[in-house]
Amino acid sequence: MAIAQGWELVIGLETHVQLKTRSKIFSGASTAFGADPNRQACAVDLALPGVLPVLNREAVALAIRFGLAVGAAIAPISIFARKHYFYPDLPKGYQISQYDIPVVSGGRIAIADLSVELTRAHLEEDAGKSLHEDYAGQSGIDLNRAGTPLLEIVSEPQMRSAAQAVAFAKQLHELVVWLGICDGNMQEGSFRVDANVSVRPAGDTRLGTRCEIKNLNSFRFLEQAIEVEALRQIESLREGIAIVQQTRLYDPDADQTRAMRSKEDAHDYRYFPDPDLPPLVISADLIEAQRALMPELPAAVRGRWRADYGLSDYDVQALSASRASAAYFEALLQSASSHATQPNMRALAKLCANWVLGEVAAACNRHACAIDAAAVEPVLLAALLIRSEDGSLSAKTARALFVSLWDEPKPLFASLQDALAHLDAVIDARSLRSLNDDAALAAIVDDVLAANPKSVAEFLAGKDKALNALVGQVMKASAGKANPAQVNQLLRSRVLP
């Protein structure tokens, strides 16, 4: 939806990223999803008298990793604060968060047409959850999420369209999953976006009054919520009604935002340093340890693939849709290239890309599995591609064999040679090897030519489709074992004067 003429949209996002730790940020309770209500809330999460929080070191490490990835500053000393508000799913009456000195400051994330600056990323604990659907006239409280570690990532209000906001959120989602700091599961609440939306007359440099749309857990809802909220604000201002700073919720069924509460300012939360938690001191050694664990980032991977292999934008984007997919492709290419003395890396990379995005992706979809759980590991697929390229298997047979290999028990392969030996044994046991005997293939071609004089005459008359029909007959007679290119060449030499 285009913004109404004469108006400009201003958007900033606050994204709550659930950090991928096994225990909570200030307690040893599990963060696993799906437990019955209140089965994973310990004394610390319940705020029982006398308990004290203890910071989860892994949560700090993951926050550092994010900061390094976006080029941010990591604070050598940061402070945890108490953010006071009263809600049934917040047992303490305050949330432990960071205010004055966050662990991460600055950084940026680039999207297609904009480099979005980050204000900060700070550590905090999640609240519990209120349950309304199963309690007639009442609400239930589930404190399993209470204390779950979050990294809240705050952007500058630089985005000017819902499409830009979605592009930023998708890029951020890809990054935190790639880094291994978040599982990215939006349905389970691991990645939630709050959108701060305001409008102003085009050309005006002053910021309008913003409203915050809370807990958007899909990119589609994020886009729709921003658009309908912008339209609501513009219509109100046109009617002379001032915008009130509010926290709002998006109702996808009605496609509208609804007021939840007045938007609080920082002083309303009465922030002050948490007396139970000392300042967080981050050493240079801890930062360097996380730097050493950093994977190559998606943008760098894509640039390298374009430069080294000449892959298209579509291929590099699709192959790097996940770190697991990128790793499968690179392992496949490495194994396949190791067999040749001087491989044509560009042609081989394109062949590997086609298989990963084609047959491998289709098999993963059929079996509802992630690519890092693919039943045909890269080294075995590399062996299959090698045998297809050297003429031992026809392309059709190779694809059919890939499907059957997926469903069969297989050993773990220590090397490409082990995979090739296993594959050769399967090929020979099933009589799948291509027909490469020139004399035997020539005999089949001669029989097909003798049995199809009409097609021969049509080909001689200039109808190229007739040759395709003859190739099909030879492939049928050879049970699919002939090499189509070899068949085509042999037919031409037999038919043409």
C-alpha cells in the first residue's frame, strides 16, 4: 500500500530475539518450548522471597556475537536495571533489563536501498504469558517464559515504508539465525517485532507522535499492521484529531490496530540499577573468543560465490537462505571438485547449485526435514554427480537413484573414495551403468533406424523433432542406459550423408 500523497511514514523497530540458551537468563530453569504451563518456572522466575538472580554467561556471549556481526561497540561495563510495571504475568513487579548502558551500542544492517542504523541491543528477561482462550471469563498465567533471555534490538527511525521495515526485519532474522544465537521460530515467539509508527507531512523534518504496535510475530502481519496504522493516523490528522502516544495491538482478522494502553515514557518505569546484580564486565578475551567463533556472514558468502563461481543472484540468495543450506552446497562442491585434477569450478558450482536447489530441496520438502538432516550427505551426492558426469549414469538414472538412495540405509563415508565405492557397488548390483560400448550402442541405433523409416525421412526433410523421436526410441531400447548426447551424435552420423 502506498502512503497517501503529501505524507511521509517514519518507522523504527524494536525486535525481541530469544537467545539460544538451554537455561534462562537469571536462573537454571529450562527454556525448552512446549512444556505444560508453569512446569519450567523455578523459585527465581516466581520471585519467591530470598532468591537472587545469577547471570547466564552464554546469553552474554551471544549478545557479543551479535554486536560483532553488525559492527557495533561492545560495552566493557554495562548495567542491569529494574524496569517497573505491574502486570499479572510479571511476578516481581519489575523486569530486569538494561537502560543507561546496554551491552551493545550502534551497528547497522544493510537492506537493498538503505543502511539502517541500530541504536542499541540490550539484554533482558522475558515476562510470562496471559492465557485467555481456555478460561471462560478469566485469564490463566503461564510463567514458563518468565526469565527467558532476550536481546532487544532497537533501530533508528529511518525506514519510510512498510516494505523497508519488512526487509529490515527479514535481514535481521536471517542474521540471528545464521549466527546461531536464535532459532528464529516466530510461531513460538522466538523472534517478535514491535513497530514504532508515526506520520508527518511530506518535507517536514519533525517527528510525529508515535504509536507502538506490539508483538508482531510474522512478516506479513508486520507489513499489514504498519500500513493500517499509518492510514489510521493520517485520517485522524486530516480530521483534526491529535495522535495520542499509545501501545497498540494488531488484529489481523479485522485488519486494524486497537489501543492497548497509553505509551509509557522511560521515567514512568522508574528505572534504577538492580542492586542484586553487579555491573557486567566484559573482558577483551571474551570478545575475542566470540570473534573466533564467528561464521562467515551471509553477505560475504554471497559475494564470494558471485566472484569465484559466477553464480546468479537468484542462486546465491537461495543457497544462502540458511547457514545449513550454504554449508551443504559448499561441502558438495568441495567433494565433487576434489575428484578432478583441474575442475571447471564455475560449471561444477552451477551443477551443484542446481542439485541443491532442485532434487535436494524437493526431497527435504517431501520428507519434512531440514537440509542439515538430509538423508543423502554431500559426499554421497558428489559421488553421484561424478558418475553422472563421467557417463557411468544417465541424468535420468542419476535422479532416480538419488531418490532411492534417500530412503535406504547407508554407511557413514570417511572419504569421497568410500562414497564412490559404495555407489559403484549399488550401480552394478542394479545394472544401472550406462551403455558405453560403441558397438553395442551402434547395433541398437541401426535397429531403431530400420524400424522407423518415417522418422528418418522426416529428419532428412529438415524436421529436427524427428531426431528427438529417434533418440527416445534408442533410449527406450537401451533401458535408459545410453548416453543421450552419444546417441544423438551416432544417429546423425548414421542418417546424414
